[in-house]
Amino acid sequence: MTLQLRIESLDQEGRGVAHRDGKAIFVDGALTGELVEAESYRKKPNYELAQVTRIIEASPYRVTPRCRWFGVCGGCTHQHLHAAAQVAAKQRVLEDCLRHIGKVTPEVMLSPIHGPTWGYRCRARLSVRNVPRKGGILVGFHERRSSYVADMLGCEVLPPHIGRLLPELRHLVAGLRIRERLPQIEVAVGEAVSVLILRHLEPLSPADEARLREFAEQHGVQVWLQPKGPDSAHPFHPQDTPPLAYRLPEFDLTLPFRPTDFTQVNQDVNRMLVRRAIRLLDPQPGERIADFFCGLGNFTLPIARRGAEVLGVEGAFALVQRALDNARLNGLAERCRFQYLDLFQITPPLLAALGRFDKWLIDPPRDGAIELVKALPETAVPWRIVYVSCNPATLARDAAVLVHTKGYRLKAAGVANMFPHTAHVESIALFERHE
């Protein structure tokens, strides 16, 4: 049945929201203020999911998607919305989460952080499937609302030299003996080298290896092989490339990483996010600061560069070692210590054993840092906390604990458009202890 709907707002997934007969209807492809026709593809007692079939009255912020595969490929959801309006929508999502979930309101909304909107994605996982009815090997992101691989020959959000490689990767895989046993190719782009990690479930033949060497040399990439889990990934060809790394020039830092390590996908926005985090935290010589979920030192090393003593805490042992190596490489080992600790299982005694800190920086995964903030004692607490979040809902939940039970004020909050053209909301918040 075709529905005619007036779109009232966008939800956290970027879908248009309308109501009909008391039921919420979430409409893919619709924008706030639009009058649309849509068809339901899933009905539940309290809501429906629908897809736009015709725009009757278009939003002034509707634009023509740049990618010809938009709407089929599930990698992007917002290319039909002007870039500035995307950022505004994400800011509203953050504000709504803080207000409705956390029951908190920032004293100041920070100006949004945003950077290039195309060619920004320096990390990606591409699926590989052999689909004879579509011409053979497909390499790309999944189709929207599907486990199928999109039939795409380019990508506008990948760095241009990688996006142009999709047809070449299809041809490469099609010529391999193990083409049916190669489910994915990961991409990691650094300052001086671009890496392709091939996940293969069977050993390569000599002919396969020869094809990979030829491909790497022809296209100027380094090929890694991953026969098992992420720790099994290793460089294959060429062996003599510069290390995979990114730079934080403002802090005179270089951070090498393995292609399977977690790093931010958008290096330009990451630099701006680090700058803002350090400005809000304001580390000073002589202060003792904790960086929780420190990863490979993305925030730890800039804090140390400002003269503070830093403890980086991380629940992935390999990243702890990587962070220590990065501190040594950048001449900061004397100001940095690192500790392996599962922060999802932290308790007040474990937290107390780490010592007293003047300030905290928290940068958790999507699950947030609820056990960490609940473990905060009533006395001798950090007086300032900067919280970097990739999930506004868990940030809001944790903010409720900090504000309503731990005595902090939410001084400021704002978004960083780490993933343009998607509904992903990266944000940063500043908390300060009441006097």
C-alpha cells in the first residue's frame, strides 16, 4: 500500500519520521519537511519501515547524490542531503540524546567539526563474492538492508586512488585460484603507503602469488595476507615500503599502526578532533592525566607533548604495546605509561589502584564507559573529564551518571562529522566537577 506522508524529523539512523493513525513510520530516503509517497516493507504493531517511492514536495536541502550507486550500496545513507544540513542533523541527534536519555543539557554547544566530505575514508572493509548472474566477482560494500554485495565500480568516499581500484580488484580476484575462498579485502591508507589486506581461507598458489605481486607493483599498493584472525595479517609484497602511519603535525607526532588496528577512518577530522580535545582538556606540566581506551596513543601522546604525565589504559594488549612503541618513537616514553586493563569490567578498587588523576580523557567504543564512570569515587576525583564518543546514546547514558550522581556539570558538547553521508554521530563533551 502506498502512503502519503509529511516528514516531521530525522531519526538517529537518518530516516525520515512521520506518524499515521498514532503509529510512527520510518521512511528511508525522506528528509525533514518533505511530502512523500512511500511503500512499507516491514510492519510492526507500534511502527512501520518504509521506502520513498516519490517526492511530492522536496526539501530545500535535498541534493543530487554524487555517487551513481547511492541507494543500492549501503555504505552511505545521506548523499541526498546537503553536507551542511547533515552536520546540523547530527547536532540535533546529539542534543536529543542528551536531553531525552541523559536528562542533561550542555551549558555550551560547541561548533561542529567537519572536513572533506568526499574521498575521506582511509579505512574500509570490502566484501568479495562470486555472483555469476551479475557477471562474476563483486567487490564492494553490502547493499542497503541486505547481506548481498553491491554491484559497484567505484566509491566516492574512499580515497580516489582506492575507489578507482574496485574494477581492478574484481579482475584480480577473478583470476585467482582461491577466488571462492577470499571473502573480504580491507583497506588502510596511511601518509606514505596504501595497504590492501586479503582475507583468504586457503593457501595461495604460486600463480596467485605472482598475480598479487604484479597487481601491487602496477597500482602502487602494498598487499598483506590474512589467513586466520587479525593477528595473522602480515605483509606480502612489496616488503620495503614505508611503515603505515598517520601524523598529527600540530603536536609533531607520527603514529605507525598495523592495518588491522583500530584507527579513525577520517584523518583530517581526527586531527581537528584531537586539537579540540586537547584544548578542552588543557593539560599542563606537572598534571597527572588518565587516557582511558587509549588505543595506540591518539590522545595520549598529544597530552604528553603538552608536558603532562599520562597513563594510557587499554583493553587490547596489542594496542598497549603499539602505544608504548609510539611513545618511544616520538620521544615521550618518560611522560607516558600504559596499562592493560579491561575497562568494561573495572571496579572501584581497580580504579583506585591506578592512582589519583587531575583530569581524564575517555574515548570508548560504541558501548560507552558505564562501568568506568560508575566506579568514580566521591572524593579525589578528576575535576575535568573530556569524553569522546562514537555513540550519542551511550554518551548520554554515561553523562546522566556523571551529572546526576557524581557531581559533574556538562560544560560543553558538540559533534564531529567523522563519517560524512552516513548517520554515524561522533561527538565530544566536557565535564567539570562542581566546586
